[in-house]
Amino acid sequence: MGRVRNRNKNKATETASQPSAETPIDAKKQTKDNSSLNETKKEVAPSTATAPPKTKPKAKKPKTTAPSSDLPAIKVSTDEADQGKFESLGISSSLKDAIRDMGFTKMTDIQARSIPAALSGRDILGAAKTGSGKTAAFLIPIIELLSKISFKPHNGTGAMVVSPTRELALQIYGVLRQLMVFQTQTFGVVIGGANRQSEAEKLAKGVNILVATPGRLVDHMQNTTGFVYRNCKVLVIDEADRILDVGFEKETRLIVKLLPPERQTLLFSATQTTKVKDLARISLKKGPLYVNVDEDKVDSTADNLQQGFVVVEVTKRFTLLYTFLRRNLKKKVIVFLSTCQMVDFYRELFNYIDVPVLGLHGKLAQTKRSATFFEFHNAERGILLCTNVAARGLDIPEVDWIVQCEAPDDPANYIHRVGRTARAGRNGQSVLFLLPNEIKYLQYLKIAKVPLQEYDIGANRLPNLQPHLDRLIQGNKYLTNSAKQAFRSFIMDYHSRKHKDVFDIRKLAVQPLAASLGLTSVPSVGPKVNLGEVDSISNDTDDDESEGEGEFEVSREKSDKEGAKELHSGHGSGKSQPGLKHKAKGGHSRDSKPFKRQKKAD
Ligand SMILES: Nc1ncnc2c1ncn2[C@@H]1O[C@H](COP(=O)(O)OP(=O)(O)OP(=O)(O)O)[C@@H](O)[C@H]1O
């Protein structure tokens, strides 16, 4: 815990080189800049770093190829990628030094294919799997481009990186800080929830490379006097498919519209959807470079990621999660839930029964959000319960397991969620919990090229914790209230889902769902969802007594008494082994019946 990540090495100085021919910044307007560069760097975001360039050699001038025509997007063949060494890039030695200090020697595929093109001025639509190094793929060229033209604070913002979530923005900023350690340009981050006034002051002083979330960026673009973005050379949109989702579309369109049309635009994501095409249409110049390093790959998820699913009745879901987490207390585990209230309830409940967990969702105050994120980020082991707010882009070291307690509506989000493990060539595991009525979801995953196999939960071996859970929750008003909120939010979320063929609220076992949360009756959820009607339709109320083969690694069947002891003591068998294992060795999803269930489990 508590690894220190600051890398403030040097103080900033300025380079004296002339703006190159391709900069539209009026050189005459450039004054000797002695503005509070360091102050800007310090205050726009915590722990910003600036540094003088080491010996700054005359770097090769990057070849600028203007986006030329209406021709279809060009695909870069493997042959065109250079040898893959950062050394082979025509970038400044100071930037190479920073890259080397980060421990990077060879470029990843996406870096090898997109950095040279971005340096040459091309617009790029870049796609590569989660954890493949996209962040450096867009940061390295923008740093180099601004450094080449000696961009100064009074020139305002020369490059913007837009991220859909605050945590991701902070993380990108962290990588930027490492890469900028020997550069003179200023940089910062503006995000929702942070101090707007202090951001505005720094922006007015000139933040050359700005990382931002869309809403806060638009706010500053429209309302912050002295925020200069007319010289913006490069716009980067990370998680491009996500950014146009509800809540971001208006802002993103506005950002694109307000920036100079001649700017360069780079769009990146691990999942490409029609939304990305829409965004490409409105933001990219004609003839962008389309870089999809995984186009020919069979799977859309990381190769070293082992993925499975379990079919579990709603009544067993908590017990399964509890048992799994108890067996993996020495691991680093991220558990995805569908709503903020579910995260809150499970967080309160788990901590109450001595299974320490952290909770992260979008309704937390920003200080709490950041503190939680960094605590988990820096922890060697631990459990993070979260919503989709943590699904995208977050590069948390050494996550062992991703548990999706509830399937996300959009399969793209499944891919991003599991992408929080098995990053940069490391191994990782994931498991998806599906309710019996949600099996069809597997077809969507198959279409999305996600290989996964069924795990057997051995449901008949799970301890019966429900009576003890009921007593705990019903005996605690706070937990009861939290359970009700969780129930309501879950129902509303389920009701609002797009894939009704999978997430059909009429097939949801509402009564057992409420009971599984320790509630004695079904809470009302407002006029939009008629639970009375739902109840009468649902026939899915039987408890699960499966014929599973017992491969779920529970050492022995637990009696009610033992279950109670576990819940209260917080000291179960606590094996460090993962609690789930493959049903069939070598089983794989892409045969003719890829997701055939091996035995009826419910
Ligand atoms: N050239 C490289 N050599 C070694 N490690 C690298 C290299 N480039 C990036 N990494 C590391 O790989 C990890 C993943 O990188 P990054 O977060 O940029 O992935 P990403 O493609 O943006 O993932 P996501 O799609 O989930 O956002 C990081 O820990 C990063 O430090």
C-alpha cells in the first residue's frame, strides 16, 4: 500500500528553438515567457512535474503528411511498422529518456503503428485490445509535436486529451507526468468534481497539454476567461466509443466544433462501435489512418486472460460472491455491480461481516472517489466493488480477478471490465455471474469474439448463509434501508436495459431477489415498474439445488452453524486458491455449441 508515484525531478525551463513551419501559432506574438509556469504545473493537478530538457539534440523533423483525400482509410500492414524500438522513432532524446525511465524498451503494436503516423500529422482512428499501451501511443506524439514547435504557456492549450471518466483522466495525467519529466511544456488536468476556480486560474496562465473530462472541459471552454484553445493542434479522444454515450454526446460535439478545424484528431478505443464511426465522421479529417492491430485476431480480449461464467440463481448470488471473495483474500479482485446503490449495500455488508472491501462509483464525492481509486491502485491485494465507472481504461497494477456479479447491458463493457486484468502481457482471470434467464447473453459475447467457458459452482456445496444474512440485515436498520435502495436501483437498472431479450424484467425472480438482499417484502419501486405484475409472471422462485459436479472449491459442505460462524468471524477457510476452476480442461467457447452447459445447474 501507499506506493509513492511522484516523479518530480526537475524544474521547468524553456527551449529556445523556433516554431517550425507547420505551427500556425503566430511567432510574432510569442513573448519571452516568464509566466508562472511552475505554479501552473503545481496547481492544475497535484504533483505536477516539470523539467528542463537534458541535452536537447536536434531531433529529426517529423515528416508531415497532410490528410489527403476522400480515399478510404488506409490500413497499415505489419511490414510498415518499424522495428518496434522507441529508439527508432525520430523523437527528442529527452522524451526517449523519459520513456526509458518508465521501463519501456519496445513499442507495443499499437504504439509502433500509430506513433509514426501521428507524428507525421495524420488523423488516426486507433483500436487495440485493453492493456495494449494506447495511452503512450497518443501521448508520445502530442508531447513531441508541441515540443518541436516550442509551444509556450501563453500559446494556451496545444493538445487536449478527453477521457470519459475522472479516474481515467487522472491516470492519463499520471502517465503524462512521467513522460513530461524532461519537457518544458505545461500540462494539467481538469475534471468534474475538482475545484473549478483553481482550474480556471491555471488555464488562464496556459496549460499546453490538457487532460479533461468532457463536461468540465466544455464548461471551461465556454466560461473561463483567458483559456486559450484557438491554437489547439491535437485533440485526442480516449475510449472513443464511450464518449458518445448518453451524457457525453452533446459535450463532445461541442468540443469538436469549438476547436480549430485544422487540428489533428486521434481517436482511440479497445472496442469499435457505430458510435466510434459517428465520432470519426464529425471529428476526423478526410482520409484518416485506421489502425486496428487486432483486426485479424480471433478474440477481442487479451490472450492471457482466462474467462469463465457461472449460472447462478439470484438466491445464491451473494453466497457465491462471499465464498469466492473469502477464498481470494490474498488476491487483488475487482467486483463489478450494476448500480451505485448495489455497491454501497455490498460494501456496507461485506465490511460489516469482516470482509474488507472498497467501493467506487460515480455518486461518491470526488475526494472519496480519488482516495478509493488510489488506495486500491496502490494496494498489493484487496477487493474493490464498483460500477462501470471503473470499467474503462483504468490501469491498476496486478489485478488477479475480475468478477462481474451482474452482466453489463453492453457486451463492449464486458470487454472493458475484464480488461482491468491481464494487462501488458500479464495473466488474469475473470468470471461472469449470469442468472438462469440471462443465458442468451452468451450469444452476444460470442458475436463480440469473447472466449469463455462455463465454471461449475457446485451450488449444492455452497454454505447456506441466507438465514444468518437475514438476521444481520433485518436486525440493522441501516443495512435494511441500504438493501431496499439496492433492490430498487437494481430493478430500475434492469428495467432500463436495451437487450430485453436477455434482461427481461418479467423473467426476473423479484421476490427471491428481495429475499436474497435480506428483505422480508418486496420494496416498492415507483410507478414505472409494476412489480405486482412482475411477481405474478415470475416462476423462477425455487431455490437452487444443483446437480453440479462439485468442482467449486469449497472444502466441505457447510452447515448453517458454520455459515453463521463464517459470516460473523470473518475467518473462513480463506484459501488463497481461486474459488472457481474450469469444468472442462481445454474447453473453449468457439466450437459449434460454444456455451453448452455441461449439466443443468438449476
Ligand atoms: N511499450 C511498452 N512497454 C511495456 N509496457 C508498456 C508499454 N506501453 C505501455 N505499457 C504498460 O502497459 C499497461 C497498459 O497500458 P495502457 O493503460 O496505455 O493500455 P490501454 O491500451 O490504454 O488499455 P485500455 O484499453 O484498458 O484503456 C500500462 O501499465 C503501461 O505502463
